[in-house]
Amino acid sequence: MVSAFPSLCSLLAKILIFLEVIVAALLKAADDGVHILTLSLGGADGWTEGTSTVVASRIAASGKIVTIAAGNDVGHYPFGGFSDCANVIFN
């Protein structure tokens, strides 16, 4: 029998790396003085407390304009991803 566990671990590692890159890019843009940040990523982060969601919300609350595509994968997941962010503009 072949275990799905290694495949699951590999997928989770890729997701974590992806989210780490997104958070780093958001923080760099904010630190560099970018006034408007726009994201259209697809996929589902899923939780209001997710790291990338919190970072995007806090950057928007600081006065920057943050726009995010509202749910590229709507209908595929029971939760919202970046559409759970506060203070951002959804397009």
C-alpha cells in the first residue's frame, strides 16, 4: 500500500512557502512606500486569522490602498480566503 502522507506533506510545504512569499512581498511593498497593492492569487487562504490575511488587513488599515480579487475560486471552498480581509477593497 502506498501512503498519501508524503504527498500531503509536500503539498503543505508548497502552500506554506507560497504564503511566506506573499507575506514577504506585501511587507516589502509596504516598507518600500508603495501606496497601492493589488493581489489576484486564486486559491483559498481561508481564515480571517491567516498570516497573509492579517498582513494585508493591517497594511490597508495603515492607510495604504489594498485591492484583492474577491474569491477567484469561489464555490470550490466552504470559506473565503483573502475575501476575509478587513479594510481592503475587493474587485
